[in-house]
Amino acid sequence: MLARIDGNGVIETRDIAMDDVPPHKRDSWRLIVGDEPSYNKATHTRTGPTYQIEADRVLRVWQVVPRDLDEVKTSIKAKIDLDAEAARLKYITAGSGQALEYREVAEETARYAATGGAGEYPMLQASVSVGEAPSLAEAAALIAAREQGWAMIGAEIRRLRLTAKMAVTAAATVEQAAAAAEVVW
């Protein structure tokens, strides 16, 4: 990559080699050096490049500066919530209707245990009718076991999510905030 110099400024850049420039024009062209810096776009912004003209080359320079800390914290906290939801979805089915079904079948299971099975249990009966369990009692036991397993998993996901969000809140720099979001779900 070459830059054409006119006075004290770069007036154009081209992806060519010096051999591609006619010999009588080569004194107006310089090799461009300086790679674009890597940076975390969630926590920093980049401006540039600007050009520093040297005797035998042009140095490209970029500025990488932290984003506004409060904006970064808000964005990272939202990402933590999304990541927590993705972790939950490894164990449960997505959807608000599905969540209502889970809640209803859990309530029926608790009511079944409290009443010794007296009453109507359409959600538990659905499990029996499709062969998930041979009886209402076994359907209730199956759901209770799943609820207990989910409670442990859900509590751990909640602990990780809240811990990360609290660390983001406490972060003094965008780098600290970004590091706090590195959760192993």
C-alpha cells in the first residue's frame, strides 16, 4: 500500500507496489506502514487512521479509546442476561406459553402431593395419556424430580448471572466490566 504525498499531507492511497509507479513520480509516493490495531468493539472505539509522513514512509496511526463506562456497563449487563437465558434454554423449552405450562404442571404436582391425589390434574393426566408415566403418582414424582433438578441448575445460573452483573456494576474501567462478563455457564 502506497500513499501519494502533496505538501504535508496524504492526498491518496493505493494498493500498489512502488514498481507500479512511474519512476518520475516515485518521489511523491511513500510506503504505508502501520497495521490497524485490534480492539474490543464492545468496550472501545477506534478513529483514524491519521498519517504521519516520514522521510521514507507514511505511518498510519489509529486512536483506540474506551467507550463511556456507563453505556458499556448497560450493554454488558444486557449481554449477561441474554447469555444466562441461553444457558437456561439448554435445560428448558423457550417460550412464555411453555413457561406457563411448566408452572401449571409444577402447581398440580404440589397440589397432588398435598391432597394425596384427590381432584383433577389435567397436566399430570397429559403425561400419563402419552405414556410419559404410567400413573398420576408416577407423573407427579417425575415432575417433582425434574423441578428439583431444575431448581439446582436455575439457582446456579442465577448466581452466575447476578455475580457477573454485580462485578460489572463495581467495575472502574471498561476492561474490568468486559472481564466481568466472561462467565462460564
